[in-house]
Amino acid sequence: MRPQTPPLFSPQTFSLPNGNEVFVRQLLPGDKKLLAEGFEQLSPETIRKRFMNLRKGFSEKELVFLTELDGIDHFALGASVIEDGQTKGIGVARYVRDQTETQKAELAIVIVDKYQGMGLGSFLMQNISQIAFESGIEEFTGTLERSNLGMQKLLKKMKGFETQLDSEATYLQLRANLKKWKS
Ligand SMILES: CC(C)(COP(=O)(O)OP(=O)(O)OC[C@H]1O[C@@H](n2cnc3c(N)ncnc32)[C@H](O)[C@@H]1OP(=O)(O)O)[C@@H](O)C(=O)NCCC(=O)NCCS
């Protein structure tokens, strides 16, 4: 059921293998610069895997859409680190609720290349799944390239998360049963 109020997410930390801390919290309107700068750190391959195209960056309008969230129908977690005394955005996991089937939401996730393969993607997935579940979402949907082994590996570790080939056998469609994940 679609809730009346946004879920509460208490900021968390995640330790990288080198011991450095990653700060994870809900994305806020003031994060536009962090998001735009984080995008600059993505390789073309990561951009294509996340957006299914080779976009160059975000327009002002897109940054508004990506950061000014109601928390109910659109929710995102942002991950950041301190590098040389400066905060850097290094990952985002988000979902957008389906307008008609409100128990469903589309999921997307990206980690800056330099920080991939260190467990952060799994950490964000666990946390965003929990928030979504508490917010009445029972199913995540999404699309990924067939060649996206990193995402496929991550999904395999999540109970209830499955992929199937789309009708044109070009992409994999993600289906995640959050009730099963939670059980
Ligand atoms: C997919 C993605 C979010 C995973 O994040 P991550 O922080 O690298 O994930 P984790 O470190 O938690 O790793 C999860 C598993 O995937 C594996 N993995 C990560 N990147 C991989 C890669 N490029 N190739 C093969 N396996 C990879 C890890 O080894 C790990 O498996 P393990 O636990 O058996 O060792 C990240 O690689 C990414 O941003 N990819 C580009 C964008 C994208 O594909 N988004 C998904 C579509 S919306």
C-alpha cells in the first residue's frame, strides 16, 4: 500500500576494504553538485550500463528530478566519501514507484568505477530494498544489459531477485519479489 509519509532512513556508514568510511544517507535537494561531479567519475561503460545510453551529464531539470524527491514515490540513497578533505559522491541507488501499480517500483543503481567490487553496491541494495519494503513496495523492476555480469552477480546474492530475457533478447528484465527477499 502507498504510505502517506516518506520512510525514515537513519544515515549509515559502510567500511571499504581499506578501512575508509562511506557515508550513506537519503539524497537531498542540496546534492545536485555532488551528483553532477559524481557523474564525471563514471566511465562510458558504467554510464551505458546505468542509463542504457551514453549521456554526457545531467541538465538542470534532470538534476531537479534526481534530487528533489518526495521520498514516497521517488526515493534515493546516496553514498559519499571524503577524499583529500572533500566530499565526493560515489554511488546512488534509487527507485521510482509505478503510478498505477503502486506496489511496484523501478530500481536503478550505480557505483563510481573506482569503488566498484568493494561491496558497496550490495550494501546499497540491501538498504534500499528494506526502505522500499517498509514503504509498501513488493516488487522491483528494472532493465540491464545481458553482458552486465557485475549486476547479475549482485542480484544472484539477493533472495527473490531474478532476471529474465526480454522479448527481443537484448536486455535482461529484473524482477525482485521483496516479500520473498524479506522472508
Ligand atoms: C552493478 C554495480 C551497481 C555493483 O556494485 P558494486 O559495488 O560493484 O557491487 P559489489 O561490490 O557489492 O559486488 C557484488 C558482486 O558483483 C561482483 N562484481 C562487481 N563488479 C563486477 C564486474 N564488473 N564484473 C564481474 N563481477 C563484478 C562482485 O565481485 C560481487 O560478487 P561476489 O560477492 O561474489 O564477489 C556496479 O558495478 C555498477 O555501478 N555498475 C554499472 C551500473 C550498473 O550496471 N547498474 C545496474 C543497472 S541499473
